[in-house]
Amino acid sequence: MSPSSSGPSDRPQDQHVRGRAGWLPDQEALERWLREHRARAGGQPLHPAVQHLADLAAGDAVVRMLLERMVAEEPRGKQYVERHVHSLQELYQLLSAVLTTAPTYSQDSMVMTPVAALLDWPMATPSGEAAFRDPRVNDAFGRILRAWCEHLDSPASRDVLVDADGGWLSPAAKEAVGLDQYVHDPGAEHAGFTSWNDFFTRRFREGQRPVADPGDDAVVVSPCESVPYGVTTNAQLTDSFWVKTQPYSLRDLLAGDPLAERFAGGTVFQAFLSATDYHRWHAPVGGRVVRAANVPGTYYSVDDAEGSSAYEPAASQAYLAHVAARAVVVLEADDPRLGLVGFVAVGMVDVSSCVIADHVTEGAHLAKGDELGHFAFGGSTYCLLLQPGVELDLALHALPQPHLPDAPLVRVRSRLARVVG
């Protein structure tokens, strides 16, 4: 891939990635949110999904040790003013309270991923690193997230879709998400949305995001509304993706799929989605679907090799692409010069529902810009994979810009690159 102005880009500076992704607020705001949440959560019975985690810990000495220690230990690589969670039982109560709520909007201290906010301290400890890589703990948190998603799919979650302080239909929130661009009914209750997730996976109005150069198979379009994170050339089939430099390991990225060999030595382009942006994916090129599969993975494992930024999900995006729950779609492009083009949608922390559209089945032909699927709730990231020897002229706006805290958004279905030669 040949960027229009320079060579392959390094990963952006972590502080800018975190700020643009809109994940957790600063520590003072997060601690204020925790105090308010703690006051509402006390004395309530545990949610059944959280009770399952509590029962697992009660019946398994190793799991209980990891969970108890991750709450008690001091985080490494991060500075805190006050302790976030005082006991494992308190963590259970806080998690239970989250599962019956939907995220609220705030201009200053938006906690878009509340479960991750509760785990911000524990997952930054040595025992937390071990706990969230333990399959038993991971499965229990998968159950918790699925239960929460059920609530976010229900009409009860619409109580935040209002024109009030903290509501997603308040003037400030509508401006932040650009609601006028999306399909909704301004005169209807909750703007016509049936649930929080219906709002979160909202669709653009007709004509808002036209497909760039629809008749030119050589043009690759952006599969997501996203900000570029990095471009890596000569990606290896197998590499140490957990080390500080975060190289890509294609065999792990594609979960052992034999097609990984076809991308060895090729290019990986990664970009991330803000929590307030459009969260549907679209075909970067026209072509035949040769692979469409969901890959199970971890939910709260982060890269402890990254030093002080290790525990911020947005700073571990390359690592997460190898271990988090994700969806893989591989297309045989209509332009033979492109060969196979891979798309990997990666769920980050609370955002682990990667839903492939029903029509995206192996053997089906998709036009450039057709919908591939969507994320259910939160911010997320994706990787675009190109085979070795494919030379693309990357559009200037698609270059990762590490020194810009408000790097420009690459619009979905806009021109990302064009085949050279």
C-alpha cells in the first residue's frame, strides 16, 4: 500500500487514540461516576448472570483467588486518586446494577462502556490480567454481556432516549451523533427507536453516504465510519502480537483459517470507531464471499506489554484484533488485481457483539458498499487485509495522523484507496 504522501504509518500516539475513541473519561470523571453508581447499586439482589460469576468463584479456588486479588491489588502502570472497588461483593453489586440500565449521554464525562468502567481498576492489576485470560472467567463475562445486550434490545432501555439531561435526544447529544443524518421520526416517542440498540445501530438516511466510484472496481471504499489507527506492511503469518510493538500475526488474527497464508507478507490497515458514530460495516470492494464467520474471543483482556497505556482498550487495538470476539469476512474481489480482501470486525470490551448480516454467506456476490453487518453497542475497531503484491494509493484523508487529537473521520463508503497499475 503506497500512501499518497509518505510511507507506512506507525500506530498513533495512545493519548490521542483514547481521546478520539471516546471510551473512558479521565480518572476524576470516572471516579465521580463510580461514586454516583455505587450509591444507586447498594442492597440490590444480584442479577442472575452476575450470580453465575459469583457461584463460579465460590466453587473454584483458583477463580476466587484471581478475582479477590484483582480487586485488592494496586494497578500497575496507572495512577488513581481513590480505590474504585472495595470488595468483590461490591463489584458484583455494581455489575448487577449496570445490567438493568443503558448508557447516558454527557458532554464532559461520558462513560460509554460502563462494564469496562467498573473493571478499569481490576483489569490493570497482575491478577486481573490473568483473570480475564482465564476461559472460565471469560465465559462468565460473556454471559454478563449477553444479558446486558438483552436489556439493551428491550423497550425498557429506551428511558435514555429522551430530550433531558443525560438523554440521547437532548440537543447536545443529537448534535454529537449527527442525528439529522439518520433515519428516525422526530415527532414520535423515543424518535421511533424501539430500543437502545436500535438507536445505536441506526441507519443513515438515503443519500447520506453514497458509494464512491460505484462503477470502478479498482477503488476500495471505507468499510466503516472510522478514524485510521495504523498501516502495517509485510505482515507475518505468525508473530508475537503481544509484544510492545504490536505486530500483526495473521494466523491468530484469522483464528487459524487457512486463508491466512494467502495474506502473509501483505498489508493490514486498521481503523477505529467512536462510540457515537455509525456502527454498521460495508463491503470495501465488490466481490464473492469466500469466508463469513464469527470468532469467539476474550472480552476484557488487554495488552500488558504497552506500559502505562496498556490498560486502555483503544491503545491495545492491534492486540485485541488477535484475541477479542470478532467477525471475519473475506471477499474475492471483482478486480483481479486485488485478489482476496479481508475484513475483520473486532469487538472491544463492552462491545463484543459482531453480527454478520444474513445475506453475507459464502458464495454470495456483494456489490461495493453493500452492508456486511454491525456492532451492537459501544466503540470498536476493524482491520482490512490485503494480499502481498497489491499496491494501493491510499487517500490522504485515510492516513493515520498521530499528532491530531481530532483527526478527521473517514466516512463509510468513501474512497479509501485505489489499485496502482
